[in-house]
Amino acid sequence: ERGLSLLQADSLSVPPHIRSLIDRLNAADYECYVVGGFLRDLLLDRPTHDIDLATSALPEEVMALFSDYRTIPTGLIHGTVTVLAEDDPVEVTTFRKEGLYSDHRRPDEVWFTKSLEEDLKRRDFTINALAWHPDLGLVDPFGGRTDLEDGIIRAVGRPTDRFHEDALRILRALRLASELGFSIEHKTADAMHDKRSLLSHVASERIRIELLRILRAEHFAFVLTKYAAIMTVVLPEMGPLRQEMQGELSRYDIAVERAKRVDDAEQRLAALLYDIDIPEIGKTVAERLRFSNNSVKRIDALVSSRNDYPEADKRSVWRALHRWGDVLFGAILELRRADLEVRVASDEKALKKLDAITGIKEALLQSGKDLQLSDLAISGHDLLAAGYRGEAIGEALEYLLLRVCVDDLPNRPEVLLAELETRGGEAKSGSPHIHR
Ligand code: ATP
Ligand code: MG
């Protein structure tokens, strides 16, 4: 049980610059309430992010009333005006009710209404369907206050209907469970399970956003384990892992254990996919979920590092550092350690090698040997002048960088040029020559 002392209407700590927006609307004979995630998080005494207000005023009326503020017509058709109050974007949304949903994602029509209750009824969960007014206190038609106190996520209205209308709500429920550590009321959970295949109607971007929030939050392992049947709709490649036992645990459970041992959301996603034998699986999943190009590269590198892992010598560790950079290489090593820790049969040899690689990497960084081509004392121009052509230029520079960083060759122009001479017999043009 959570002690929600803040549930007394008069003690809700709405910041003054938000309070003055509410007061202005109410003084102008409209109604304005604090609603949504902002109210939920205030009541729980958790950090708030975006601020949701609901009002009987129409969008044009909100814009007119706050003409001395910067306002953005964010979604006029859906009734949302963003008012910038001391740089905080406040979403002021007109009370509305929604028509039928034919695409399992968005209502075909919305209507503005003067009724707060109508507005609360369209909201997804009881803990998100509360409203607070400075004079009237808490408005709670669906028992959201008790559910907040008890830590329960419960659909407003008939759960199957609500998830059938909008399948994104299934992931929103899991995300809230992961962030708040709440449990999902069983009829709500059953309906989520029954309607899970409708997630195919949800845009990949929205799935990605909710998935990352699930993975970032404190209770993600519980959610992934308890709602595996839903998570494997989003990550179907993980489906078969649930059936394969390794000792007491399934390979799915082991993947979750691996993810628990790393910290950021993309790294956790990579940890989930790490042990799946499908070529380029990290890239495939990240592209399907429309991650940014950088994230696709990062997730791909993290997952494929399983089969592309350096030896414990200075040369190959330096190559890995040069290729991935300190941060990504560090994340790769963390993932490797997590994987070794969750293996059923412990592998002392592999752990020793990991320690050695980590040590060599640290030593290279400490001695400033994580140089880039641009740090070299000579450039491509110097090699052109020395008669090098085409790909041989880049290859020679890479070779010198390795000699400087790994073999402590002094980084001075005359030394570097002499090194190329003594290297002798190398082509000054043509295809690159890779030294391993
Ligand atoms: P957070 O701000 O932490 O992302 P939130 O619950 O505020 O969580 P928003 O997307 O900001 O999420 O939505 C604000 C409010 O709008 C919600 O609290 C809920 O009342 C309502 N809402 C949002 N999305 C839906 C949905 N798909 N179906 C029904 N109601 C929704
Ligand atoms: Mg919100």
C-alpha cells in the first residue's frame, strides 16, 4: 500500500506557473483540471514530464485567453493547444469524446464536449482518468485513487473493447507497469493477452517508443517475464526461446537475466537478442522498429559482437577500440560479461580473457593510445607527395596509426616516413593490404 497523503485536494503541489494557467481558465468561466500522467505522477510524488490540462474551453478560446503567452496549435482538430509557461510546454486539451475506432489505433471522429466525465471515460486506465480542480478537488469516477494506492493498472470500461479500439494501450499498460512497478488487474491483463495480435496495427515508431520505455524502467524484467506472450508479438524472434529449456530456465528467461545485467535500453534490447542464431538479427529488429541510423548501427554492433570478438592481445584490442570507440567497445564488453554470468555452465577461461581485454583497453586509454588518423603527424597529402596513390594512402595511414598506438613508434613525420620506407616492398597504389 502506498500512503498517498497528497490525495487531499488542497495539498496537491502544482507548480505556481501551471497553477496560474488553471486559475485564468477557471476565472474566465471555463473549467480547467489537471489530468493524465501529470496528475498521476504528482499524486505518486514521482518526477513529472509533460503537463496535461483538460478544459471546457475550445482550442481557439484557449489561444485567445493566452495571447500573452507563446501558444502552439499542436493538434487543433484533436483539441490540443500547447501553452509555453516559463518554457514548460503545457498541453491544454479541450474535453472530448471519441467516435468509433476502425483501425485499432485512432478514433474515426472526435467531438468536443462540455462534460469532464465524458472526457475521463475515453482515457485508458483508471489511474490516468483522474482529474483535479483547485476548488473541487479530485474527480474520480472510476476508482483511480484506490488503484493508485494499491498499485493497480485497470482499464476504464470493458477491457477487451478498449484494447480492441486502440492496441497501443496494451504497450502503454506494460510501460506503466514497468515504470511504476504496478500490477495489471487480471481482467485487464487477460484482455491485453487476447488482443495482442492487434499490435500489428500500431506504427513501428510508437512500438519503439513504448518498448524503450519498458526496457529503460526499473521493473522491466518482471514485465518481460510475466507478459512474455505479449512481448514476443513485438519481438517475434524471441518467441521460440520460450520453449527451449536450459536447466531450470528457458532461453527466454536467460535472455531477460542477461538484460538485467546491463543498464541502458538499447543495450538491454541487444542483450535480449544476443543469443539468437539469426544473421544480422540486431540490424533487422532495429530497422523494423525504425530506430535512428546511429541506433541501428549501435544495436547491430552490440548483437553481432557475440561472433566478432577481439583476442586478448594489444593489437586486436587496439583494433576493436579503433573500430568501435571507447564507449561502444565498453558496452560490448559489459554485454559479454553479462552473457558469461548467465550461462548455465560457467566459463572461467572466457571470463579471464574478458578481464585481460578490459585491462589492455584501459591501459591503451590511460597511455593515450586511442588516437585517430587525424592525430598522426603526417597526412594523406604527405603520402601523395611521397608517391602514394589511391587506396594505398589510407592503408598506409592505418598501418602507421597501429604502429604508433600498439608498438610505440614515435609520432613524428620523419619517423613515420622512414617507417614506410623500411616497410619496403609495399605497393604505393592499388588494392588495400590488410595487416592482421
Ligand atoms: P507519460 O506522460 O508518462 O508518457 P501519460 O499517461 O501522461 O504518460 P500521455 O501520452 O502524455 O501519457 O497521455 C496523457 C493522457 O492521455 C493519459 O494519461 C491518458 O489519460 C490519455 N491517453 C493517452 N494515450 C491514450 C490512449 N492511447 N488511449 C486512451 N487514453 C490515452
Ligand atoms: Mg503525459
